Amino acid sequence: DPNSTDSDGDGLTDTEEAAVCGSCAADPNAWPEYDDGDLNADGNVDAGDYLIATRIVMGQLAATPVHLAHGDLYPASPDGAITLSDLILIQQAVLAP
């Protein structure tokens, strides 16, 4: 299915990336501004972002520059990795009222 291809392995299909940002998928600075924790750049911090972060923390998915730009939340100055601490902060954002 060509609509489910994820050629850069960032957790977004190529179709989703094109809808959000056209050709800027590899450049996190070119993406529209999204909240911290919005790993799939859909404008919401939700279960999809939590699942992407979980896959990164468990080593099932390599973090891309886009993931790091939006998901490296702890410590306050980014450490270049998405870790369990970042995952907990994303979970809190998902569960916040």
C-alpha cells in the first residue's frame, strides 16, 4: 500500500508527512511549530505520540531529528535522546485534563 510507506522511518507515513509539511520531513526546523511531545506533528499530544515515544525508548524505532526536536523534553536543556523521563512527560501531557 503506497499510502502506508514510511520511507524515513519516523513513524509517520509519507502521505501524513506530505499533508503536514510537504517536503520538510527531514528538517525539524522546517516543520510547523507544534507542542513539545507532539512526535507525529499532527498538532496534538496524544496516544499516537506516546506510542512513538514508547517504541523509541524500547529500541524498536530510531529517533529522527523531528522526534528529537519535539520529544527530547528532559532535562530542560535537551540531551539528544528520548528516554524514559521524556516518555513520562509525554504521558503526563496525554493524560492532562
